[in-house]
Amino acid sequence: MKKLSLGVLGAALCFGLLFSSCSKNSGPKKISVTFAGTEAATTGQSRMMQAVADRLNETGRFDATVLVAGALSGDTDALVTQAKLGINLVVPSDPGRLASQFNIPDLNILMAPYILTDPESLKRLPDTQIFKEWSAELEKQGVVYITNMYNGFRSFYTNIPVEHVSDLKGLRIRGFGNTIGNKLAKYLGFANIGISWGEVFPGIQQKTLDGCEVQVATADGSRIYEVTKNLALTKHYMLQSAFVCSASFYNSLSPSDKAFFTKTMREAAIEYGEIIQKEEEGFYDHMKKNGVTIREVNIDEFKAAIEPLYASNELGFSDGLKERLFTQLAK
């Protein structure tokens, strides 16, 4: 047994040396990085990451792979934590999640109900001073904030018609399980159920949920139209994919690789944000074809219901935050 073990060990060492020799002869070691997300491969967010990985790999400097649909983990916060701990990961989170996970309340403004309502604003966001300040705070905690991408407006999909705020009262709705998700529920009157997305379809089907609030691409991809036939176009959140990566990975890049990586990510975010906008109408049409009634609600009524949230500053925004943000975005 001992001789066999030594033989195996010797073979392994020989293989290792051979592999090492081949690696040296094949040129500089490539920069390994993984893009990891929870959305299906067909969504705009996942396609964006694949496009970035392809463009990085074309340089010959990177070895980028993409793992989506929860292949690495179905928990976005867990993926961000892995990046924080130094794993070479790029992860699409969202501003609300990051605000809660890293205790930066001001970040909530990017996803707060009815604050940002124009996808064009995200093109200018990475160049603002306030974005750079947030990025510096996140980097101190182990991740680098690269860019934001438009990922669709979120609205309510319910088992009863919703036309007014009062129609939501008492409904069990799956929403964001973070601060902004809980505040939205408080002021619109529904019970916020922060379960994983994979539990939503069976939850509505089994009537433990009355619906969900989500972007149309995800609703369509998950066939939500099979279990609920009502869509109220409240568009209360402008969902964003907030891309972060491991700070140790980012800071290990050479200046030229870092600049190319950042530029590629930001350009792809703009490109795919526009693609997602164009595709949304097709998803709404598909919903209609599958028997979903889409209602154009009075958004001003929903905005008015949310206004006390900002009057009382329950999200804990710093003084003048909204004015600062909008002034910088206008430049």
C-alpha cells in the first residue's frame, strides 16, 4: 500500500511539474475572474455579464467565466460576501441590498420608491462625486462598486385587481427583504414577504402569497402569468443591477487592465440597459397574450402614499442627499 501511495505521489509530482512547465511556456498567467448571478441565463443582466466576459477574454489577458441562475449560489448577499472575503468574483447586487449589507443608508436613494425614474440618469451616475464616495466606503469593506445598469421597473402582480393603494391593503406580497422593501410595504399597506424568488411561483399557486412585485422580464421568465392574471403598472422601483467585485481582485490588476475592465463593464451596462428597455414592451405583450390584465394606475396616488416616508426621513438619508444627487446627475 505504501509503495502504491508513493507511486501515486510521484506521478502527481511529475504531472505537476509538467503542467507548471507547460504553463510557463504558454505565456503570462491569465487573470482569472468569475461573474456570478442568480438570474436566468436569458435575462439582460446575465447576457450583459456574458458579453463582458467574452470581451475580456478576447484580449488574451483574462480568463473570465460566467455562472448564473444560482449556479454558484442562489443568495446574492452570499455571493457579495464571497467577493468581500477576496474571491475573484463580480456580482450584480442592487443598491438597496448593498445599503443594508454594508450599512450605507444613503445608497438606498438609488432604489427608493419614485426617486430615480429615468434610466438615462444611470449613464452619468459613475462619474458623480457621490458615486465615488459610496465606492470608497464599499472598498473599505472589501468590495469595489463598478457601475449600475437599468434592469426594469418593478410593479405588482396580484391574484386580485389592483387599481388603488387601498387595494393592496392586507395582501401578502413577495418583495425585497430589506429596508426599502419593508418601507414600501408599510406605506402601501401590504405584508412584505421576503422569501427567495424560487418560492414565489409555488407560493402564489398554493395561495400562501397573494402576489409579488417584480420587473416584467423576471415575471415573464418565471411564468408568473400562469398563477396570477393581474398586473398593476405602479413602476415604484427603477430596478438596478449594482455591479461590485472583490477589492483584492480589482486592486491586483495593472493600471491598464483595471482601466479596460472598468470601461468594459460600464459600456456594457449602458448597452444592455438600453436593450432591456426595448425588450420590456415585448414582455408586456406576452403577458397579455397569456391572459394577464394590465392596468395603468394613477401613479401620483401611489407617490402620494409614499411621500410620508421621505417627510419623516425614515430611510436615514443625510441632509440634502436628494438635491446633491440630482445636481450631480444634471452635470
